Amino acid sequence: MASENQTSASDAFLRVLRGLLRPLVRTMIARGLTAPVIYALLKRVYVEVAQESFGLDGTPPTDSRIALLTGVHRKDIRTIRAETDDGTAEARRKSALLATVIGQWMSHPDFTDAKGAPSPLPRAADNAPSFETLVQSVSKDVRPRTVLDELERGGLVSASGDLLHLNTDTIVGSATSSEKEAFFGANVGDHLAAATENLLSDTPPFFERSVFYNQMTPEAVDDIEAQARTQSQTLLEDLNRQSSAAHRRDKDSGGPRQRYRLGIYFYREDAEKSAEEQGPKDK
């Protein structure tokens, strides 16, 4: 039976979780996802996470242990564990490949002009930079034509005569709904993963900081937001160049590999709205 302190801690975290879920549920409703659909998805994710992260002594958890940890019925657990991957991992790999190709196009000296802007590229060329050599500098396992089709479908690349152009305005604005959803999943997912590790660790492993001020005039927030956009864009471009150079330097070396994501966001709303939506404050 749970102790009074455990119950109090659980209730406190449920209040935190409610605040986290509100914007996510707003997105679900806007995308036409009803509660029963999300319940089914949540059961699946509970089982997957328990299976991946809560084994004992290096041994995967049994159905009984997963049921105990998650509250999901063992019949449902067996069904979920027997089903094949839904394609999420493959979608993430594809998204990472496209992002790396775009990053190289925006930073690699072979694919940028004298001002550092992405150069128009021919699809293929002998002894000269081209879209084909760009893709092959990132991965030789995927056909350049396949990558080009994906980028054109998302409006990220357009053709003019014999040259391909990277549409940098589209990259910032995410032209299609599917591109916005991919951006949403990747950035919010990694931010939440970092925050989770920091919450569950005695020594937070990831850098996670923010600046918060309340009761400011809209004009003052306008100035702060403009400054934040300028400084953040400069930081991201600098790190993109550094990462591109490291990727080129180390691509043929052995050893383990890692990925990283640095995310920056800015959010603003009316002070009155913030006070109402946050609910009762802790005493």
C-alpha cells in the first residue's frame, strides 16, 4: 500500500503532468485524434517503454512484470509485443538524413557561395560539386534521387533549369503539414527526453536553462524576442558549421557514433491568461 508521502508526491506530479498535457491535447484535438485513439496509443507506448527500459539484470521484463509496472492487461501486452514496428524508427532515420543533407548544403564550403549561402547545384556533375556528391557525402546507402524526391515533395528544394535550389525560407517556415509535424515530433521529443533524464537523475546530465519574466509590456517583449531571434540564429548557424566540419573530418573513422540536437524556443502570452491556465499554485 502506498505511503502518504508517496501518494502526495504522485498527486503533485499529476498536477505537473496535467500542465504538460494541456498543449499536447490541444494539438490532438486539432488533428482530429479522439481520447479512445490516444488511450490505445498510450497503452502501446507504456508497454514499449517498460520493455526497453525496465528489465532486470539485463533481462527483458516478462509480461507479468510489464503488467505490474504499467497496469496494462497481459492480453493486450502480448498483442502489442507480437506486432511489428510501426515505422517510427525508419521515419526518424529518414528525417535525420534529410536534416543532415540540408545542414551540409548550408555549411559545407563545396556547396556554399562566397557569402556562405547555399549554392544552386546541378543534379550531377563530373569533377564538380553537385546534389549527387552532396548526398553521397552524407550517406552512400541512399540514392540521391530518393532524397531529392523527398525534399521536393516537402517544398524544400526547387528546380530552375538544370540547377537545384535550397529554399531556405521554407526550411524556416516548414511549408507542409507533414513537415511541421516532423519538426514538432523531433524537437519536442528530444527536449522532453532531456528534461526527463534531468528529472530522474541525481546529477542532471543535460544542459537545460530558460529565462522567465512576468508582467512585462508587449513592447518590451517585442524587443526581447527580436534580440533572442538574432542571437539564437547566429548560435545555430555557428554550431551548424562546426558540426558540418566535424562530420566531414570523422565520417570515415571508426568507433561509436552519437547524435545531438540543440533546440531553442521562445514563447509569450498574456499574463492574465498564464495565471488562469496554470491553475492553483502550490502552497
